[in-house]
Amino acid sequence: MKQNAKLWLRAANPFTPPRGMVEAERAARVGAVALAIETLSSAVSSIRTIADPGYMRNAMSQQFEQMRLPAKELELQMALFEAMRPMMAIFSLGFIVLMVVVAVVQWRKMTRIIPIIMLVYVGYSMVTTLGVLAFGVFPRGVMDGWAVFNWALFAILLLPVIASYRGATALERLKRAY
């Protein structure tokens, strides 16, 4: 068991190149594990948002107040938000299902396209969050402990995603060589 954990940790290290076909496969599959972890985090966040509509209503209200909208415009924006909330929940759950499917595909096919997409997604999310924080666009109270945890998780999962790309690339080269 201890040896198996060492092998998976080695595979998740983006600074350690795979030494053979088995290591390349394991490294490519690390991306599926990282995607599964991110899916779990997204699911918890989505369930929290769906289960507590007041949380999102409060966050949106704070953001609209920060924009200094007139009372009539604020009322219209909140009504639009309430109308869109069920669709946001459906989209959120659909995205989670898509992430599960993509994780399964990465586990089975070990492609390098999925880690590239994940790198773009994680990079975009991190840069966007930093930009929003830097320019003060986040309403007060929205960057709570869960949001900080998700952002830190993204930063940590960046390493195994890079390792997954390296592993999938090495696996492709090794398959072409045989």
C-alpha cells in the first residue's frame, strides 16, 4: 500500500518525468483524479448554493448595492436573478455531470487534450479571481472561507494537472515508438 501511494505521488509530481509506459499512464490518470477532486468541490459548492438561496440572494444584493444602482433598477435586477436561479442550478448540476464524464474519459483514454482544457480552465479561474480581488469587484462577504478554499484547491490541483499533461504526452510518444 505504501509503495503504491509513493508511485501515485511520483506520478502527480510535474517535475518528475515518467520513466516508462506504466508511469506515463499513471501520470496521465492523475488528471482524472484531480478532476474528480475538483468535481467533488464543485458539487459541494453547487449544493450549498441550491440549498441556501439566501446565500446567493445576499451576495447578489451586496454586489448590486456596491454598484450603487437606483432602487427601481435594484428591484429589477433582483427579480431577474430570482428568475434565473433555477436555470443556474440546472447549469451547475449539468456542469458537474460533464466533469464526471470527462474524468472517466481521462481515466480510460489518457489523452492530453483534457489536461490542456483543465489547465486553461484552472488558469482562467485563478486569473479572474485575482483580477476581481485586485479591482475590488467582489462584494463584501462573498470571498468567504469556502471561496478561499476552492481557490487554494485550484492552485494545488494545478500541479497534478501539469503532471497529467506530461504523462499523456509521454504516453503518446511511447505508443508511437512501438
